[in-house]
Amino acid sequence: MAVYTDVSAEDLASFLADYDIGEPHAFKGIAEGVENTNYYLQTAKGAFILTLYEKRVRETDLPFFLDLMEHLARRGIPCPTPLRRRDAAAYGLLNGRPAAILAFLEGVSLRRPEPVHGRAAGRALAALHRAGMDFPARRANALGHDAWAAFARSCAASADTVQPGLAAMIVDEADFLARSWPKDLPRGVIHGDLFPDNVLFMGGTLSGLIDFYFACNDGLAYDLAVMINAWCFEPDGAFNVTKARSLIAGYEAGRALTVAERAALPVLARGAALRFLLTRLHDWLNQSPGALVRPKDPKEFVPRLKFHQGVAGPEAYGL
Amino acid sequence: MAVYTDVSAEDLASFLADYDIGEPHAFKGIAEGVENTNYYLQTAKGAFILTLYEKRVRETDLPFFLDLMEHLARRGIPCPTPLRRRDAAAYGLLNGRPAAILAFLEGVSLRRPEPVHGRAAGRALAALHRAGMDFPARRANALGHDAWAAFARSCAASADTVQPGLAAMIVDEADFLARSWPKDLPRGVIHGDLFPDNVLFMGGTLSGLIDFYFACNDGLAYDLAVMINAWCFEPDGAFNVTKARSLIAGYEAGRALTVAERAALPVLARGAALRFLLTRLHDWLNQSPGALVRPKDPKEFVPRLKFHQGVAGPEAYGL
């Protein structure tokens, strides 16, 4: 939630010269996205988000992300679409950073989504998975299951400063998942980060999916397991099975889980909990003094991981 | 430039229940204003800024600021106008803070304004001064000349850590100004902070004046002296007399300076330079570790103050 790169009206004007978009009527830095700098941009042609990609997004990944959003939008997924420049490129360079202009999506994200919202979001995830089937490009999941064992060890030295016992917990869990990770589940393009802040609603209706900068190729059901972690726990850490049932029913209305995917759900959910525990822990332990962002609390994912470790089977998720 | 207070869609919905504005189509925290938290809000009724007043704006001052904007807007000054609640109040309470909804102004602020922009901004300042003449409320300038001597002494102990000799410079200057401050100049409502980031342009045309949270009653020409400091120095510290001439000509097209005001301009400009040097120095020396804002560099105002100290008379400003 920060504006890392300052863009003046003059910088903007020269960047917009490569677009057929008209002159800016409004231009405001917005506090959205931990990874990038975002500006709200309005011209006579409409409303847009100007995104500058900061160091955590590699420029070599940008064509995947931007082409994917264009591909999905063409298939009816309400996601941001990059505006092409006059030379047809999907991004340019602004103040030394790759930068793209994306259509602005209306809607607001919910802090406390109800089961009905999770159902709509699950349905949207299934639609995204289907629409991604014929997307030709590939991107490995840089934060996927084969990265966790090394990642856990790199965080372990300081993990107990955050919570006693955390180092052993993450290393043991990563080792368990390395042994137990399900093979041969259906794969495809996943969003990878479909938390409630990345889903927009207008009234009760889902109006947008945003922040595709963790999108990659991985197991489809793992994407649903991310959502189980993100949408189905209460602020006090309690699991809400009604929300899980609703989320999964929404997903299955668009794409039925296979028998193997259902069986794997507890392990996938453990993996998703560990992934966010590890990345938040890393950001927590590596705060720079001048940071403009308050890192999210990794400890939120400890009870979630423990819950998944304790379930007897997929029926715990309301299946 | 930060969002200090987090507002969820759910918090927003209950706040909006007191307004006749419809439901939110967009709601984004924006990185604007050092003092307050601002959100861009869009509904079927239009675009707005939702401002939450943080601790630096006292709630007792809010009626002055909000009534003033309404008063000026009625007289044709392009400034944000507060949207009244159903009960006619100009602000309410949101997440424990006073909060108002203001009409969104189109336009962008310029980083490197040209003389033509300064002329338009000077003209707008004169229009603001005239439109404020019959505004009935009063607010003392909390950062006005009678506060500087004590303020300088409170910053002096650590000032030399920022730049050697700075402590003596600010204390001596404050003492000089206490002795030399001009009496009996025309007074009225001043903006008090009309830097280029508080003036919006669309194309070449001035479209808005924003951020009235330093507005108060003080000498009108002092407000122009603030603009001389803010609009007429180059990034390398050099004074640009063409910009000053243009700014003052723009101002005088709307309101002629009196003989006494012209004569006082060098002292007023010294005062304005000291005021921003002191407040920036204070913020620089009192950074909290978790701050989400990078303080502005106080040292920018050292060469400006020195310039004003060295001028032979008002003709240095192109008069």
C-alpha cells in the first residue's frame, strides 16, 4: 500500500504521448498493491490504473501477466485489460520502471465477506481456470511447493523471534509437504493470490478480479486451497465451514473437482497456509527502516496451518 | 502521502448511510495530503474525496475549513465543496475520526510549473482573497509570525544535526522577524500553503485549488510571499525572477498590492521561508520509526531564506 515511484504530471505527459488516450483529467497515487506503484488516471477516454512495476515484479514476467489479463478479459473474466500503446506494446518505461495502463474496474473489495460473496468468488475462480485453459504462455510458480523447503530454512533462523516454535513448525511442515505433495492433479493458469482484497463487488455482485502478479501455471485445486485460507477463517482464527462449503460449491458450479483433487484438499490447504506464512514471515523479518508499507502479520497463518494439519479429511471443508 | 486510517467497504457503507449519495462504485485510498487520510470515492452521483482528519487537524477547526470551502466555491473559486449529510452536517465520524466527503476536482498538479502557470495561480490567489472578504468566521494562524521565535528555539537543539549553523540561523531570523514584522497590512482569509501541489491544471487552464487545512486569517501579502517561495525557485536553489514577476502580475490582475505591502515583500518572504523551514525541520527531527511518510527536506528552504535576506528591496521580485 504505497507509492514507491513518484510520477510528476510532466513525466506522465511524456509517457502518455505513446498512447491514444487523451490528456489527464485526474492523476492520483493510490494506496493499493504491496508490490507495485499504482495511480488512478482519468482522461476523456475513461478511467484507468497506471501501474509501475517495482523490483518484485520481474520485467521478463510482464508479458505473461499482461497477455493473460487480455486473454481472460476477452473470455469474459472481469479483470483489468492493458491498454495497448500506439506501437501495440502492452507496457512502456516510466521513470526507469516498466509501466502499463490498465482499464479501471469498478467495485470495492470486502473486509468481511459473507458466504454469498465467497460463493461468487469461487465461481469466478472456476471461470478463470476454464478461460485460462487455452492461454499459450507458461510461467512456473516461483512461490510454489518445490520452493518451500529452502524458503522455510532461510526464514528459520529468526522465525522464533516472531513466535516461539515457529522455526520448527515451518521446517517440519515444508518437509512433510515435500514428501506428501500430490502429483498429477489437473494443472492450468492459476491466480495464486485471490484474497478478498483482490475481488471487487458492486452491490452484491462480483464486478472484478484484480492483481494478477502471482499468476502462474500450477495445480488448479491449489488455487482453491489458497481461497480456503483467505476466505474461510474468522478474525479470531476460527474456521467457518459454512463459508468453505459456499466457496467450494461456487467453484464446483463452474468446474467440478476431480476425486483426486478432493482427496488432496487438506494437503493443498496446508501448502497454501505455509506459502503465505512464509512470504509474510520473510517480509516481516526483512522490513527496511524506510519502508512505506506495514507488513502483514505472518502469525495469522499459524492457526490456519494448524487447522489444516488437524483435519481428518476433505469433509472438514464441507465437502 | 499516506493512508493512516484503514476504512473497509463495510465501514464505508455505514458512513454513507448518513448521505444521499448512493452506493460506492469505487473506493481507493489515495496518497495525497501529509496531514490526512484521503480516499477516492465514486458513486452514481459522481466522484468525491473522502477525507479522514488525523490528529494534526483539530476538530474544532473543521467548521472553519469546511464552511470556508463552501463559501469560496459559491463565489466561483474552484475548490472542493463538502457534501452535506442528510442532517445538514458537513462532516461525520468514521473509524473514530472526523470525516467529510468533498466534491472531486479534476486536474493535475505540476512539478515544474512555468511562468504562465504561476500567473494563473497568482490570479487565483487574488480571487480567493477577494472571495474570502465577507467570510464571517475567524481562525488565527497557528503557524504565523508570532509563533516562530518559540518554534525556532524548540527546534534549535537538534537543528545543527541537519546542517551546521542552522540553529543560529533560525533563531536569529526569528528574532529579526519579531522585531521587523510589518504591522497594519491588509488582512483577510489566506490559503497559507498554496504550493504547486495544491493547484490543479487541466491542459493549460487552472482547474482547482485544494488543501485548505492551513487556511486562516493573516496578512494577504504574506500568502503571496508563501507563493514566491513555493513557485519561484529552481531545483538548484536559484531564484527565477521571471516566475516571480509573472506570479505577482497574475495576483495584481485580481488585487493590487498596496504601497506598504510592496515595501514589506522582502520581510514577508523571509517569514514565509522561515515558516516552511521550521515546520519541515520539526517533521524531519521528529520522524517516528513507523511513519508512512517521508518528510520533506527542510534544507530546501535555507537558500531561499538566504536569498530573501540578501535582497535590496521589493524590486528583486520583479516589481
